[in-house]
Amino acid sequence: QVQLVESGGGLVQAGGSLRLSCAASGRTFSSTTMGWFRQAPGKEREFVAAASWSGKLTDYADSVKGRFAISRDNAKNTVYLQMNSLKPDDTAVYYCAARRAPWDMMKNQAYAYDAWGQGTQVTVSS
């Protein structure tokens, strides 16, 4: 089992940047697909980005393509989400998730992930 702890959220003005970090514990981190999801008040949790175990394969929601970047450092057991050109619509609680499965079509499905962090709040003011 992988335990996940997110950090780096906060309040930022529209157009600004934030970098979220997700520290993982557990021996299987390097064999997992890692994902970022977010949930805004009154909305369902939605996929944001995912990275394969090597970090060489990535996928993004259309709403964040070109603005967000996911990366991982397996030596540090950490996955990152660099968020640029933030918009008020990006306001949400952001969750890190781990999936003990190969890179496949399920990578953007929340129910396919095995472990979740507690979430970190990102608020973008207009």
C-alpha cells in the first residue's frame, strides 16, 4: 500500500503559478501510475493529469493541456504538478492518487486508483 501526502496548495491570482507535490511512502511507488485529480465544490472529482511509472508517458485533461505539467522523481518518491496560467475555474481541492497497474485506458478514471492523499486546496482569485 502506498501512502500519499500532498502539499503546495494555496491562494494565487489568475495567471499565476503553483507547484503541487505529492510525497509517497511505500516500496511500490516506482511501479505505480500516478495521477492528479481535483474536486470543486458541488462538482464531481475530475481527472487532471497522470504519469506512467517512468514518467515518460503523461496524459492531461483538455482543460489543463498546455498549462499544467506532471512529473515524478522516483528516487524521492515524489510526484509534482506544475500549474501555470491558473484560472479561477482551476479552484478546487487537488488530490494525488496512485494506481498499481500499467499505463492503460483506465489512467484517467478515479475509481481505478488504489490510494489517495488527503488533498490540498488551490484557490485562484480573479
